[in-house]
Amino acid sequence: MPGRYFNWKLAIVLVIGFSVFCATAVGLRRWHRNNRAEHGLEAGIVAYNQKQWEQAANNLGRYLSIKKDDVSILLKYADAQLNIKPTKPNNVQQAINAYRTALRIDKNSSEAALPLIKLYLAISMPGEAELIARRQLGSDSMTQKEQETKIQVHKNPELYRLLALALAGQRKFDEAATELKTIIQEYPEQVLAYETLGELTEQRPQDFASSAAHWFNQAVKNNPSSALAYISRAGFYLRSTDRTKALKDLEQAEKLDLSDPVVRLRLAQVFINADVLDKAEGHLAVIQETMKTDQRLWQIWAQLALKSQIKEKMLQVAETGLKELSWQPWEFMPIAIELFIRAGQFDRATDCISKIQQKDIFPETIAFFEGIVADQKEKLFEAVNC
């Protein structure tokens, strides 16, 4: 019986063919993944620039699932997640993960560290905020001499101010005061450092040697041309029920540089708190020319309208705010509902309530407003149920 013949040439050809097939399949798969990532990046950047936050987050997320070490896109992805309104816990967690990943790749990225620290402070996690701040500053590995000159090395006083807030959030008041005093000594123009120290002293006077008034006065003394310093002290005077001094500081602030719309917005807010609504309205009108799609602007407009108790003004603010924020109306809509109710526009309020119910957000707030509308329409049983 003849022996079996094994065709080695055919086997080699088959093995080579299979290898080529596998390599081609892997290459095609890699090309497809890269192509999908590039398309996600392009669409994500376009959506981000147009402030279409959900689309931006989705598309940038597709890109990051392939290119996991792109720090600049991680920062945009986190920012997009936080700008989705209303912000949900998952959005916050995704942003935290993105910032932490960016910091693992670039340990010195203040663009990742600062918003991450602020985020931890906002969700009442001061311990995590302190940890990130200290890692960023490298203070856990500094010698005593290096710590004495650390601000000069890092040149980022805002990071130390946030570290102070994180320490205060853990009741480490002495350490918080030390950080803030160091900022003030090295950077006397940092008005927010004086303000933070003053506010902490207001809250816990027994834990600080100097009075709160001392720090607000120091802010003005060392920054006599800063509108923010006078606005900050005016807020302190109002909280201390010294309206006369508050108004004097606000009048002085109006004479100084108000080119920063955020500073002017604070000025308008303090004028509202002081019941000087005409001046507040004037400043808000100026800000509206450059910040008409800013959520904070319309929230303060609403405060002014409600305080004025003028129905026409409430209606105008609600309608204009919804129009200007049409690209992202949900955060402002509960405020608009209250304005419509106070203005007697119950049908408009009901329409907004229906839109929010379709999104399944703010259930407790919406139930409360439904009850008010039902009560105003004398539907007492329905009001009680709500």
C-alpha cells in the first residue's frame, strides 16, 4: 500500500494565505476604528464649538474610546458633560473620570486640576479636592524651604485658594487661613483670597484671630482701583446690615473699571440685594449685550423681576430668557415657570410644565408648581394632590 503524500507546498500556501487574511482583517478593523474615531473627533469639535453639548460629548466619547490619551480632547469632553443641562450624576462622573485621566497623562495640567477641584468642592467632597490640589502643587513632597516659596514656584494663586476652601470644608481652619494669608502676602491683588478669608471668618469667628471686616478692608486698601474689592466689601456690609456703607462702596465700584462682565454681574447682584433695582437693571442691560446666552445673567434678571413685583417685567424676563436660552432652556425653565405664575400667565406656566415633564426632570419642583397653578385655578383637590 503506497504511503500517504503530504503536500507541503499547498500547506505553506494556505498558511501564508490565512496569515495574509488575518493581517488584512486586523488592518481593516484598525482602519475602521481609526476612521470612526476621526469622524467622531470632527463631529465632536463642530458640536462643541456650536455649544451642542450632548452631541459633543457623544462624538468626543467615540474618539476617546480609541484615542484614550488625548488630553486636550479629554478636557473638552469633560467640559461638554458639565454643560449638559440639567446636569445628571452620570454627567458629573464622566467629567470627573475625564479630568482624572487627563491628570494621569499630564500631572502638571492645571487645566484639568482646577475644574476637577472645583467639581469636588461643588459636590461636597473636600477631601478629594485637597488631594488633587496637593498632588498638583507637589506639597506632599516639598521641603520646608520649598513650601515657604511654593506660590512663587507654581505661580497659580487660584490653586491655593481652592486648596484653602478644601481645607475649610474639612474644618481645617488654621491650615486654610495659612494658605490664604500666603496668597495675600505674595499676590496682594488677589481680591478673591481676601474675600474667601473674610467669609470664612464670618462663618467661624472663633477660629480666626482677625475680624472679617479686617480682610474686606485690606482688600480695598491694597486694591483701591479694583471694582471687585468694593463690591466684595459691599456684600459684607449688607450681610452686616450696614446698608449705608454698602451703597457707598457700590457707588465707588461704579466709577472703576467694569469691563469684565462677570464683575459687573456681581455688582448687579449686590445692587439687587440692596434693593436698588434701577441701577441693577441698568447694569444687567449692559451685560446682556455681550452675555445674552449666559444662564447666570437670566437667573439674576429673574431675581430682579421677582423682587420688583411688576408682572410685566416678570413676563418679559421669562419670555426673553427662554428665547435667548432656547438652545439649552431646561435649567432656566423652572425659574420661568415661577415668573409666569407670579405674572398670572397660568397657561404659559402649564405649557412649560408639560415640556419639562416630557424630559422627566425636576419632578418635585414641577409637582409644586402644578399645585400652585391648580390652586390659582381653584382646583383645590388637584392642588392638594400635587
